Amino acid sequence: MTDERFPISFGALRPLFVVLGLLPRLCYVERRGDELWVRMSWAFSSHFPVAAIASIAPYTGSVGGIGVHGFGGRWLVNGSSSNIVAVTLSTPHRAYVLGFPVRLGELRVSLETPQRFISACAQLAA
């Protein structure tokens, strides 16, 4: 199975993200073999095995901001308030926010192709 990249989606604030150095080409979730790598340019990064995913589904709750936000292991990494996927991990993994290590138990990420990402993860888990 080949590696696959899923770009993070951006809305009307895309130009502001570019000015801040959060270039869309550096903002993605990427499947490399049986691992997922998450990157929001210099602001957020993490990687974990697909096998660590306890659940994955479209997120339908309210979104409290745009960018990188989190607390207590729950992180929102988004450039848009739509097309968000919630990924819950079976055990916490390490992530980095502004270079500082944090705990990642749940990731909510806005993606250009959320359903394709969910399907790709489901195929790997099967």
C-alpha cells in the first residue's frame, strides 16, 4: 500500500495562516506505512500507529477556534471550522505544540477529504 497525504483544509483565513508561516503545503495528515503523521507547519506535529486509533468519525460538535488549540490531551488542529474528523487514540501519544511536548489522546483535524481519510484508516485497521 502506498503512502497517502490528506491536506488540512483552510477557510477564509487561509491568507492569514500563510502570513504566519503556516503554509498549506506543510499542513497535513500523512499515512506512511502503518503510521499517521500529523503536521501543522511549525505549530503542531505528532505521529502514531494506525493501530492506536480507538475510534475515528466526522466531528459534528462546535468548533471553538481556528489554528492549534488544546488541553488535557484533546487537540484541535484546523484551518477551517468544517470537515473535521475526530480521532480518539487507545493510549495517549506524544505530540509537539510550538516545539513543546504535549499528550495527545484525541485529535480533531480539518481535512480537505475527511471521508477519504476515514476510509483509508478503516482499510488499514481491517
